[in-house]
Amino acid sequence: MNKSICVFCGARMGNNPGFGQAALDLGYVIAKNEWRLVYGAGDVGLMGAVAEGAQVSGATTFGVIPKHLLKHEVGKRDLDQFIVTDDMHSRKKLMFMNSDAVVLLPGGAGSMEEFFEVLTWAQLKLHTRPIIVANIAGYWQPMINLIDHIIESGFADPSMRDLIYVAQTVDEVETTLRSALNTATV
């Protein structure tokens, strides 16, 4: 099987139309490279957009959703694989276990929580998967600044910053994924 890309992103579209376009474009990129989309199985917000982009372009899709979000996130049942879990922790673990790289699109607290847990696992040397922050329209810049502040304040080693790639566009995400997936050991 080709590589699988886990995408963490919002169940809302946000207020910048560029966010939705980036999610659609990332779905297209995943299909174009014959990668599999692994994501939260929602059919709303950026989740729905990335799935739409992937599906209309022929990508294989793998979605994981906890049962308590089936209605709220409109569980997308027409995926190649659709898994319902008991809780959020199981969702995140299954998504991560079934991926070769992680991409963070704009999103809310849930997306940040997913990102920080995967970053922490990398910091603890539990994995070496590429982690790419898609800083679309500068959305994640305050979080990137916070990571730099944590390092500057002595609460993390400077090497933590090397555990993430920051891309400003979907084209940069694609280039980074291609390069990182050719050198990564999962």
C-alpha cells in the first residue's frame, strides 16, 4: 500500500474561504500522489472538504469517528473504510497508527490537541513520522510562536522545533510530504 496521510483539521470551515480551498486542494494532492487519506470521518467543515477533494480525485479514504460525534460531525459513511470508536482517544490512536505522516490544517482546540499529542510522542521518541503544520494564511502562526516561546523559556529543548515542518501553502505541504516520506522511518 502507498503512504497514508493523517489530516487533523476543523469540523468547521472557519471564516477565511482559503481554508476550505486548502482542504480541498490537500485532498486532490493526496489523490494525485496515490496516498491514502486518514482523517476524522466527518462530512462537515474542513474535514468534509479534504474528504471531498480526495474522493472526487480517486484517493482511498480511511475515516475514524467516535460514536458520540456521528451526528454532530455527520459521519461520512461512503469512505473506503469507516470506523466508529467508543471515544476520542481511540479515534486519535487509530488515525495515527494507520498513517505515515501527519498534516495539521486550520482547526480548533481538538485539532490543536491532536497535534500536540503527536508532537509530544515525537519529542519522546515514540515515532519519527513527519508532522507538517499547514500554516494557511498564517493561521497557525500564534501556535508556532508559542512553541518557540516554550523553547526560549526553557521548557523544551530546541530540538523540538525540528520535529515539525511548517508549510505556508498546500504546494509546500506536498513538497514536504514527498521529501519527508522518502526519508522517514515509521
